[in-house]
Amino acid sequence: MFSLNPFLYFKKNNFIGQLCTCDVDNFGDILYPVIFQKMAEQQGITSRIVPLSFFRGASPREADFTISGINEAIKSPTTSLSHLVIGGGDILRTDVYTVASHYYSNIEKIARKRFWFWKKKPVFDRRRLEEKFVQKYMGYSPIAPFILNRANHANVGSIVYCSCGVPFRFPPEKFHIIREAFEAAAFVYVRDGQSRKKLEEAGVRRDIEVAPDLIVTLSDFFDRDEERAKGLALLARCGADTTKDIVCFQSSPQPPEQADESLQQLTRLKEKTGVEIVLLPLGFCHGDDIFLRQLAQRSGGSLVYVDAHSIRDVISVIAACELFIGTSMHGNITAFSFGIPHLFGPIAVDKAEGFLEVVGLGADFKLKSWSQLVAKQAMVACLPQDYFLTRAAAAKRAVHATFGKMAGILKTSVLKSGR
């Protein structure tokens, strides 16, 4: 999909960089460059688009793109970016050490290869490794890793924010630099009203586009019938009974009491409805796979663990299910895009409510605790057949309209000639 040697093109002014967390082994983060590229092609954007993040190399989960380093792209005197697209994801934040914690598996993997790690292992605990990561990789922006002020980067023609979320209120002492950064941006598209309110609270007075997450357009590029057939074949190989309706369950690691509650509810759901329940990890960086394997073992074979290695396998499995239940934002969004009923698990973050609100679903589609799982499934089962399809169609129209405005900017070059 993307050049294996993107730096060969860095001296060209038609280079567009997409800065996001696509180097993290997490389904939604990996999806953004894939869907952004497809949307850009659909809009007639012909400039080369190169995914940028902290760690260079092949994309996780066989996503078929190559990641280049943001530090090399942003600091090199020989590099010119006609535009820098930031997003998507819940990345408009200033808590850099929390962001670094999401990279711990990457950091430790690199550290383990080095002699000093083993020699000084007691000294280099997790916090110390994360501090070294912040110092080495996040210094290119004096504000935050994913908030850049165009005035600080002479080799960037414009900065555009695409499908971004603001997970927390900004600290008041940073309001002025946040305001200046966003006022200097060429376009700002956030994925829910809550994110816009947090920017406005920081003093941002420019136009801020609100549209659903970019990934709601996924079904425009992946046909559900084709993906469903591939998903059923994959599930059969994993031992699932595909003659039954498939319920797909995903969760990040849960405390013991909540894990017990989710297992009890899934067992009850299977006994009550006769469905086949499959467990699908999406956030490997969060330990989904470890937690769900344990849940499958505890079920005594009643729940089927699915080892979907690539993001395309994941898309196919979700397309094959009749209901998706999970804590993953983009597991739910993928199901929504296909018009598949879905429920958010009890996750203590704003983004779930923000998504449900912006697509016209509402808080009823998020569990307050796992104890509601069976009752909420019964609620969803009573909805009209096209309930999710019609709302997904409206959400996709909103995203395409917003992306079209942004594409008008990305088709132009604002770098001074001679750079």
C-alpha cells in the first residue's frame, strides 16, 4: 500500500505525513493509516502519504504499510512536508507519561536487546524506561507529542487534525499554548462534541469540525458479505460452531470480580439464547489476548478464543458476528460501520459516550457493569433490523462531508518554493 522506502520522497514538497500511534499493537490505532489512505484516494488526493510515529518499521498486524519516524521527518533540514495530518485517536492530550505507558511493550522489547538493560536491569524499572522514551522520542514538540504549533516547524506547510479525541480537560497553565497551536492549524476535525468543548474551554475560538470517528467509513472499503464469509471460515478453523449465531466478545484485562461477572454473564447468555460466543483480542498492547485466553480456559471450552493475527482477520471476524460486545472503541465502531448491533463494555473513558452521542445511539448502548450484559442483549435484540444500518449511513455521510473539506486543503501546497 505504501512505499517501503518513504524517506526517498522526503525532499519532495508533495509529501503528506500522517502522525498517529500506528506503531502500537492496537486494532484501532493500526486502522487509521489504512482508512485514511483509502479516503484520500477516494477524494482524489494524489500526494504521497507516509504514516509517522515514534518507532520505524513495518506496521503491526500485517496492515501493509511502513511507519517512518516523526523525529526524522520533523527535524531534518532536508525534509519538507506539504502537510502534517495528526490523527486519529484519543491523542490530543498533555499527559506524556500516560502516552508513554502505552508504548511499554515496544520500549521493553528494544531495551531487552541491549547489553546495558541486563547489566542495569534493577535500575531501569518501568518508570525509568518510560522516562527515557519520553526524552528520546517526544521532544520534537514543546507542547505535547500530538499537539504541534505550525510556528515551531518551518518545514511543515500546514497542520491538520483529523478524527482526534480529547480524553481529558487540559491543565489551565497550558491553555495559552494549546490555544495558539490550534488557532494556527489549517483544519481541526474532532470526533465528538466533548472534545470540542475541552478545546473551547482552553480558549480555542476557531471553527472546529465535529464528525464521527473516521473508521465509521470502514464498510465503504470492506464488503460485509465478503468479509463475513472469510470470518466464518476463520472461526470454523478455531473450533467455533458457525451454524449458530456468533456473538463476539472483547475486553481489556479486568479485575477479578469484574472478570468473574463477565464470565457468568457470557455463560448465561449462551445458555439462554443458544449462540456461539467467541473471544476476540484487539488491544494486544493492553493484554487483551492474555485476559481472553484465561477467560476461555475458565469457561471449560464453552467460549472460543480466536487468534486473529492480522487486522483484516479481525475485520472479517467482526463482520461474521450478529452482536459485538467489547471495551474496544474501534471494535464497536467496526461493528457499527457494518450495521451490526453492538454494546460498549463498562469502560471509564469519555470516548465511548462521545461516540454514542455523535452517531445518535445514546448511553443505553454502554454497560454500566458486566451484570447488565444479558439484559442489554435482550434490549438490542428487540430493535428494528435496520436500526444500526441507518445510523451508520448517516454517520458515514457526516465523515465524508468533513473529510471533503479537509481534502481541499491537502490538495494544495503551502510550502514556500525552494525548500
